Amino acid sequence: MDRAEPPEPPGSESPSPTEPPATPPEPPEPPAAAAPKPRTPATVLIAIALLWLLATLTAWVATVSAVATSFEVSVRYAGAWSPLEFIEPALIAAVAVLFGLLAIKVRSGRGWARHIVLITTAIALAAALLTGVGLNPGTGTAGTLLFALLLVLLLLRPARDWCDCDAPRHSPKIGTAAQPPHQVVASLLILWAATGIALYVGATVILALAADEANLAEERAAWAAGAVIVLAIVHGALNIAFSYHRNWARWGTLALAAAYAACLIITAILNLIEEGTNRWLVLALLCLVPLALIASLATADARTWCRRPTPHDSES
């Protein structure tokens, strides 16, 4: 009969040959130093300062226009108040707000804001030079130099990199928000400009009819001006919805643009047949605007902008 072996004293256990010897824990790695945020380039800072200067000057013009309109309304209508009288100062104030918004968005590195400033500045420069207003000494020359400097600053490489999320020195505030494609930016710019012009023209015609200053058939002109104002309000709502990726707003704008193009073409043909004047040529040229808008809203970029996100897109 085997005899039981005495138990080993405590602390004398030998490590199991299958278990590796314990190794001391590795010291934690020091945290990596955070990369310094890129500073705003000097060209972008100067461009932002110029945008705020334009916003301030435009706000001052809007204030003066509102005060002058209030005085004119009180004298002309014996204390009566007409909201249509204040369409012009309201539109000027909207432009001032737009300049301030663009300055904020360019500071944040939004590419669409930079493109809007480039487009509007180029159009303003071309219009000022073609009409000769930008060559007048004093205010005209100063405005031309200001817009030219703003255009050049935003065309330089530092400004392009600041608003490009793929560039190494882009703005840290760009974020992950969806950036509208160039076609969408151009379409919205045309739509908002047309909305403002329609509001101004409709209000001017109605006020002229009310003051008996128009040589038109008053009833037809009043109905036409009212329809223009209603369409401008409808387009404003569609523009806001289109900015928020609503596909029904894109289709609504396409339908209205097609209707405008058809009306302009029919009117141009009738003028060519009946009158034989050059008015048909002006109408034909105006028809290019809704046709260009239709082509822009029908592109793949505009369709993608209004496409609803799918669960697959959210997973990716």
C-alpha cells in the first residue's frame, strides 16, 4: 500500500512549465501632442473684413432708405402706411444680412459661400464696367477697386485651400455638413435674385398705379403685378425647401421654369409675327434664363442633392 507524500510547504510551488513567466507591464505611451489648428490666412481675413465692410455700408443704405421712405409715406399719403413702400429698404437690408452671413461662412471655410461671393462679385464688376458706373470718380472707382480686390483675394491659393476640406490647410470649422454642389449653388443664386427682382418690380408697379403715375391699363397691370408678387413669395418658399434637400421643391421650380420658358417663347413668336420689331429678340434672350435653370436643376448634382438618405448611406 502506497504511502501518501507529505504536502509541500507553502511558497515552494514551482511554476507550471506550460505557463509563461509573468512579464512586467509596459509603461503607457505618452499622449500624442495635438496638431496645431491652422491659422486663418491673411488673404481670407482681408476678404472677410471687406465683406463686413460691404454689410455695414449696405445696412447704412437700408437704414437711410427706410427713414426716407417713412417720411415720404407720411407726407404723400397723409399718415397712411403701405407695406409695399418698404419693399426696397427690406431688400437692401436682406442684401446686408447676406453679406454678413457670407462673411461668417467664409470664415468657417464653406466652399459654397466662397463661390457665391466670386459669382456675385464678378457680375457686379462686369455690370459696373459695362454701364460705366464703376468708372465714375469717387464712389464708383472705390467700389470697383473694392470688388476687384475681393475677387482677387478669394481666387488665391490660400483662400481656395481654406475652403477645401481635402486641402492640408483647410478651416477646422468645415465640419461634416453636406456641401452643395456648384450647380445647386448657381441655381439658388439665380432663383433668389429672380425672387428679389420680382418683388421689387411688382411692388413698384402697384405703387405707381396707386399714385396714378403709370400709363397702363390699371386693372390688368394691377393683376399682373399682384401675380408677380405672389409668384415671388412662392419661389422664396421653394428656394428655402430646395436648400433643405426637398425634391418636391426642385420639381416645383422645374415646372414653373418650364411654364416661364413656354410663355416667353410664345410671346416672342407672336411679337415677331404681328409687330415685326426687335422686341421678340429681347424675349428670346430672356427665355435663356429659365432654360438654363431647367438644365441646372435636371443635372445629376441637383438630383443627388435632393435624394433622401438611405439606411445603406447612413451605415457607410
